[in-house]
Amino acid sequence: MLSTTEIDRLAAMANAVRPDWPIRSLRTGIATNHRARAYQDVAVAMAWIATDPATRTPGRLDEAGPWWDAAQAGSSGQEHGRSDPRSPRCQVVGHGSYPVRNCGACRFESLDPSDPTPEPGPSRYAEAAARGAQACREAIGAGRRAAARTDERKG
Ligand SMILES: [Zn+2]
């Protein structure tokens, strides 16, 4: 949800890039059609269309297009309500916060609970520690034997 200050700043940003777009109409367009979006998403999408030579008017922001994909690129904010509200959501009950094309809840639920991958547990840690300690003892012993042989040759 954009605040009035954020709307003013986005309008000013677009006007700075495209001085032929009046701030007043930018402000109205953003407030009317994009108020529910995240500040960062609108800023990215607005910068995208404003710098695209193919864009004639800021009304292009109201259309679906790569500028809204750009707004989501690299954003892990989907779980935090920062994504494009028009992006289709997973229809499974309880998955509504995930996008349909990449639902983390569906992926989790598809995992086989009988997966034999062992959990690292205390017994495995103890076993690993014992192997590590044995390897250290062997290395120390080998070092001592090598040192003793060197001393024999010297002596
Ligand atoms: Zn799902």
C-alpha cells in the first residue's frame, strides 16, 4: 500500500526521467491504479517503462508487461506481499501466498516422507568425531615416526 508521500516520490521520479509526463497526472495514475502495490515494485516498473523508448505514456504501467516481471526479479518478497497482485496464486488451500508457477508449499508437500536420507544425529556426530580423532592420532604417530627416522640418520 503506497502512502501519499511514496506516490509523490514515484511521480517525481517518473517526471525526472520523462519531463513530458506531468507530475499531476502521474500522481493520479499511480494513486488510482497502483496504490495497492509495493513501493519498490512500482518504482522498478515505472523506471522500466519511463526509460523504454517504446513507451509513449505512463498509462503503459497499467498493462501487464515485462516491467512488472522486472519488479519481481530477484525479489524473494513474494511471501511478504510485495509481488504483483495480479500474479496468479496457488489455488491449494493454505498456499495463497505462493505464486502458482513456483509454490514452495506444493514442493514441500511433494517430498516423500519415507525419504531414506538420514538425519544427522548425535550418533553420527560421535562416529565422525571418533574417526577424526583416530585420523589425528595416526597423523601424529606418522609424524613422530618420520621425525625418529630423521634423527636416526643424523645421529
Ligand atoms: Zn501450492
